[in-house]
Amino acid sequence: MQSIRKALRKGELDKDTYERVVCADCDKPLKTENDPDTITTIRICPECNTKWKEIR
């Protein structure tokens, strides 16, 4: 699982006009999965189920 920043640089993720992170393949906004015990937030594409991590 790679980070959001690396995926944005590689072109796997984009930002829409409202600065929301979207999957470059599916063009869908990412869903968020929070675990209160960790410092990372998991971002998931609802269509292709690819996961990326984001440090809070």
C-alpha cells in the first residue's frame, strides 16, 4: 500500500476542481477508513478497491 503523495506524483490519483482526491482510473472520489489506534488513514477507491494510506 503506497502513500497518497506518491500516488499523486505517479499519476495514480488526481484532484478534482474541489481539491478532493480521486482515483485516476475510475474517476471516483476516495472513501475514508479511520482506525483510531493508528496514525494513518486508509483511503479506498469504491470502484476498484485499491487502497492508499495517508498520515494524519
